[in-house]
Amino acid sequence: MLLEGKKALVTGSSRGIGRATALAFAREGADLVIHYRRQQADAERVADEVRALGREAHVFKAELESADDVNALFDHIGDIWGSLDIFMANAAASAFKPLLEIQPHHIDRTYQLLVANFILSAQRVVPLMEGRTGRIITLTGHGVHYTLPRYGNIASAKAAVETLTRYWAAELGPRQITVNAIAPGVIGTESEQFYMGDKLEQFDQACIEATPLRRVGRADEVADVAVFLASALSRFVTGQVLTVDGGLTLTSGPFQQVFGQ
Ligand SMILES: NC(=O)c1ccc[n+]([C@@H]2O[C@H](COP(=O)([O-])OP(=O)(O)OC[C@H]3O[C@@H](n4cnc5c(N)ncnc54)[C@H](OP(=O)(O)O)[C@@H]3O)[C@@H](O)[C@H]2O)c1
């Protein structure tokens, strides 16, 4: 097993990519803190699945837009384990609107959750990783380098997370902590459904046609890359962004539409 005896926190692990990653880490031998914001029953179910795999699971609720809750989460980890090997900053949410309709509270909430929280969390993680080969993993996305409709607010925050990934990697390298990001393409989760609304089916079909691997991705396919980044297999990799998109970003819409692949 690749993560035997490791202690891991995955934020937003009640569903989607976070849930898949928590389960993949547990299958590789890690104990988990399952974090959620609203869906306690979902989080408890994931914890039960982790326990069924023979690993330890703790469930913790935290509103990660609040610095007090972020601190409470890491205080809790200090109390139960006193250390941490793997931290995956996965939780995200945003209003999907054109930039012209974005209000100050949308900016504040998204930047608090994604940017401020990542800085605060990593500050709290470092002492817990003291003397261990720590792994920090963040999630960025397609929208950082390509403009997606109604995605500007969250994409700009993700761009900051990507930059922070490199800065944290440089700062934490001497402590033997690696910091890397995963950039998923289109992955079939609840957030994709929320973002696409009644256009989901039409959008998925267009993605399938534009993706060299000819399908939408699954949460477990992102989770497998997270296992690589969390394990010793990636020990000399830091400050990098790994794209997991079936090749979607390799193609250019109009050319493929007219000439095929
Ligand atoms: N799905 C994709 O196609 C895709 C593409 C690119 C990047 N990503 C990135 O991958 C990550 C996971 O995506 P996903 O699709 O799995 O997301 P998801 O299904 O929407 O799950 C989001 C998770 O974050 C938690 N969360 C949201 N707001 C929170 C807050 N304010 N405080 C604490 N927890 C909060 C949610 O908890 P509750 O359920 O309890 O509210 C949930 O567990 C995100 O960073 C996302 O931006 C996804």
C-alpha cells in the first residue's frame, strides 16, 4: 500500500472529488479526517466507508470561509493525532455569474474560502508536518488558463491558489514538504451539475466530442492522481500542476469541429 499509516485531511470530502480521494487514500492505508460543511449524513457515510476499509475516520464540520473554523479544524487534528502527513485543500464553491454581475460579497466569500483559507491552513499544517515528509495538494482547474462562461470569479481565485502552490513549494521544500496542484478538466460531480444546470447533457456531449479520450472524467480518476502526489512515488515533484482532463485542453474547438481529430 502506498500510504500505509499516513494521516490525511481532505477538505470537502463529503462528496465529489474529495470523497473519492478520501476513499482512495484509505484503500492505500491512510487514516482520514473527513471534513464537510453542510451535509453531515454524507460525511458520516464516507467515514463509515473508510472504517469498512479498516482505517480510522474522524468527521469534522467547518465553514472554511471562517478563520475561526479553519483554526478549530487544525486544533482538532492536533488533539486527535498531533501530526498530519497529507493535506488536500479540495473544498470550493462560488457564484457562477458574469463578472459584470459579481457583487462584493461573492468576491469576499470565494477569495476567503479558496485563497485566504489556503494560506491560513498551510500555516497550521506546517507544525503538524514537522519531521515528516509532508504532502500538500491543491485543486485548480481548466478555467485558470481558458475563459469559461460565468467562471471569472472562481477562476481568478484558483489562479491565486496555483501561484500559492508554487510559492509554498519553494518555502516548504527545505522542510521536506511538497506542494502540488491537480487541474481537473470536466469531471462528472454535483458541482458540474450545478454549474451546467439544464445544459448538462448538451455540455457533456460537446465535451466528449472535444476530448481525445472521448468521455467526461470521473472523480476517482482525479483521486488516483492525488494518491500519486500524496505518496513517495512523487517524492521529487513539487510546485507543479498536473492536468487530469483526458486531453481536453489539447484541442481547439473550431478546428476539430471542421476537420475532426
Ligand atoms: N468537478 C469538476 O469538473 C472540477 C473541475 C475543475 C476543478 N474542480 C475542483 O475540484 C474540487 C472538488 O470539486 P467537486 O466537483 O468534487 O466539488 P463539489 O462536489 O461541489 O464538492 C465541494 C465540497 O466542498 C465543500 N465546501 C463547499 N463550500 C465550502 C465552505 N464554504 N466551507 C467548507 N466546505 C465547503 C462541500 O461541502 P458540503 O457538501 O458540506 O457543502 C463539498 O464537500 C474543487 O476545488 C473544484 O473547484 C472540479
